[in-house]
Amino acid sequence: MAKARTQFICQNCGTVHARWVGKCEGCNQWNTIVEEDPMGGIGGGPGRTPKKGRPVALTTLSGEIEDAPRIMTGISELDRATGGGFVRGSAVLIGGDPGIGKSTVLMQAAAALSRQGHRIIYVSGEEAVAQVRLRAQRLGAADTEVLLAAETNVEDILATLGEGKRPDLAIIDSIQTLWSDTADSAPGTVTQVRTGVQAMIRFAKQTGAAIVLVGHVTKEGQIAGPRVVEHMVDAVLYFEGDRGHHYRILRTVKNRFGPTDEIGVFEMSDKGLREVTNPSELFLGERNSKSPGAAVFAGMEGTRPVLVEVQALVAPTSLGTPRRAVVGWDSARLSMILAVLEAHCGVRLGQHDVYLNIAGGYRITEPAADLAVASALVSSLAGLALPSDCVYFGEVSLSGAIRPVAHTAQRLKEAEKLGFSQAVLPAASADLPKGNGMSWAEMESLPDLVARIAG
Ligand code: TYD
Ligand code: MG
């Protein structure tokens, strides 16, 4: 038999190295490499006889397949993020920073499902049963039939789950506390986490129970993060939010049974997480529309329009190299907009510090925000406030042209609903609504926009 070989695995991204190195080549993190036995817990082991499978023709399946059977929690923002509820027989990973509210939202979901008559097991490896109960009490969920267990050993958990009637949904909080007898590495390593998650997924497939796995995002990389199991599960949701703000966003990054790019928005209160069904109102809540440098971006998150305020501050610099600081947007994208403003619009920013902030701690990923960012920058530089009832969207290309973006009608409809009456948008936008109460200005290029704002 071949000599057992250990591998050196990055705990952050899962990259395998032949020998120990200080810095991972995969993710450039330092001190994240741990020696592990790759065969530990993987494979059926000796003595397993191969079983013959029977392939089926795709055509014979037509008519038999219905939509994946789902269990809806009734918490609309959670159901939206999962694409319509948890799918039976599937595994969902919910990642996020420690303390962001993963256990809280899952206990609320467990209680809601239990009230509908589903059998729910909450397995906590981090807190004792009494602690979990205490949280449930605060959330007003203590009177439900949710079953609690405090276990960390994978074999014990499987035995617990297999006991009695099978659960409709099992929550494993968290994957980092899982350890299996069959894997040799220490708890929290990539091998242990993967072995544990694999066992849970197998349980889900065999019994038809939905499994929800909690994973802490780890900064130091000494314990394996949720990224190392993303490829194994059916759906991946990340809980985001800023400690300084009370709202949280559940973002779908992978979903085998539904759309990605969906978000669920929640607000943290003393009674747990509350759904926010109109996020625009939340993000625009503290707006001071009279100051220069603020532009409202009409954005999209998945299928839902979201309005947020983009704030810019452009001020003369006292440094040799001016500062560029961005919160909530891509800094490379900001550099690009600044370069286009300089090259095509004659806007000189070489002697100015530029600060850009997306209000409320929100993060924008859409290129459609370019036009709002450019407007905020020009407005701040010129010291002229933008009209407070106007929204902006459109993509800026390196040539200075403004490109149309998708979902024009939806963006305008949301803006109108929230009391806006004007929009600045790309020329040649498709699906412009007729009979809408909004008026709009179509922009061909960035110089047109600068002329419009700075006169
Ligand atoms: P928790 O769900 O334990 O975080 P995670 O499981 O992601 O590590 O959330 C903990 C935070 O939430 C903690 O800082 C306290 C806060 N919280 C509330 O503000 N209200 C509540 O009703 C609960 C239960 C928690
Ligand atoms: Mg927790």
C-alpha cells in the first residue's frame, strides 16, 4: 500500500500545497497553511463493494419532474433570498462574520417552520442547549416545538438526526465545530469541515431533509472558512452588514434551485431580525438632499430595485499624492471614472482628495452606478447641489460614452414610488415606460452630464 501522504492545505481558500509555505499562492494570505491528511474521512474505505448504477435517458424523465419541493418559512426576506424557501434534500450554507445574526435568523426561521407543523432540529455546536433556549425566549420562539441538540461530533449528530421521525429541516450551527471520527485532522481544519459537511449533505440526499449549515467567515484563516465548502452545497447565502448599522443583508451568491443576486434585507432589533420589505426607504432615510456631492442611484438587486445615495467629497489636497478613499464601491472603478472625467471632460482632479461613500453602509456592485458616482463627484467639485428629486443610473465607458443598462422601467417605477420626479439616464435606453409620472434626460456622454450639472 502506498505510504500515507499528508498535504498542506490553505484554511482560507483550500489551495493544496506540496510543502509548507508562509503565504498561500491561491489567496495570498499569510500563515493559513495547515498540514492535513487528505484521505482522512474521504472515500468509502477498504471493503466497500462497488455498486452498479443505472443511467436513465433524459427524455424518459419528461413529465415526471415537478418543481423542487420547498418549505417556506413565511419570513418573506429569507424566502426571497433562498429563491422561494428551503429545498428538501438540499444543503444551504449561510456564511457571515461572527455576531452578524446567523443563529438569530435561523432560530426565527426554525420557530416559524415549527409553527407550521414542520419537524425542525437545531444542532448547536457553539452554545449549550440552555443558551440556545435563552435566545429563543428573547425571540419569542420558546413556545415552539423546535428540537435542540448540542453536539459537535458528526457521527453523534447523524445518530441524533436519524432518531425517530426524520426532520423536515436540520440546522447545523456551525460547520467549524464539526469533527468526525474518520478524519485525522484537528477540528476546524479544511479536512474536518469538508468531511462533516459531506456527511450532512449525504444525510440530506438520503432522507430528503433540508439542511442549513452555518459557517463563520474567518479573518485569520486558522480555522477553515465557509469558502472551502461552497462548491459542495446547493446554495450559498452570505449575511452582510456593518456593526455600526442595524440592518443586515442576506445575499445569495450561489443557488442550484433559484436565482442568485437576490437579497433579503433585515433590521436587527431587540426582538431579533425584522424584515425590511422596502429597502430603499431604509437607505434613503437619513438623506440631507441640499448638500453638494450627493446623488441618488436607482439600482437593482436581483429582481428588486433599490435606491441608495452616493456621496462624494472632492477637496483640494495638502498631500503630494492626493487621497482616494472609497467605502461601499469598487476603488478601481472610481479610478476609472476619475480618469474618464479628466481625459474627456476636462475635469482636473490631480490636486484634489476624493472620498466616495455609499450611504448606510450599503455596497454597490453594479456598473450602472457609474453615472450616479460621476454626478456626485462633479456636484461636489462644483459646489452645486443636485436636484433632490432626481435619480441617476447608467454605465460609463472608457471613451466617455454612457451605455444603457437593464431594467430601466423598474428603476423608474421605484423612483416614482418614492417621490422622485426626474431621472438622468443613458440615451437609447430600452423599455422606457410610457405614461409614467417621471421626466427624464437622456445622456449620450459624460461631457453632456458635466455640462448639465456644472452649467
Ligand atoms: P448571532 O445570531 O448570535 O450571531 P452569529 O450566529 O452570526 O454569530 O447574533 C448575535 C448578535 O445579535 C449579538 O451582537 C446580539 C444581537 N442580537 C440582537 O440585537 N437582538 C436579538 O434579539 C438577538 C437574539 C441578538
Ligand atoms: Mg451563532
